[in-house]
Amino acid sequence: MSEPPITWEELETYQRFAGDLDGHVRCTRPDARVSDNTWRRIDDLRQRLWLAESTEIAPAFVQQLDADLRQHALDPRVLAALRRIAAADRVRADGGRGPG
């Protein structure tokens, strides 16, 4: 069975906790709940976006990532935010220098 797409609200919660699952789990606010499966999907997409944009990667990897993004990030705001998160990760990994 296919999982529902990641919602904007779920991604906002993920960003509010800066991707820290432990902090999220410890939060007592019921309105801040994101399922573990959804959290893992966001983490997975974030990591694969970073990888795809940080190094030479096999075309099949990029094709699968694109298919997964179409399935899990239907809301354009979610897709844009995932790309922004991955870009910020790249900048941090590059010592703050950014692309170029």
C-alpha cells in the first residue's frame, strides 16, 4: 500500500525540529506529531537530494529520486522546501562556502 504524500504541515514540523527526530519524539504537543514513517521519508528524500546535487550520480538514481519526489512531495511547497533544506545541507557540508 502506498503512503500518502508528505503534507506541508508535516514538513513545517520537521523543519521546526530541524530534522531532530529525538526532539520531535520528546515533544508533548499533539499538534506537532509526524509519524515515524513520514519522518523517515523526509529524511530519506533530504539525504538523496543532497547526494544527487553534491556529486556525480548514476542516472538511474536520479530517475528513482525524481519518481519518489513525484510520489511523496506532490505539494510544490513541500518539494521546494525539501530542495532548500538539501541546499542548506550542501552549504554546511562545504564549510559555508555555497555552490560555485
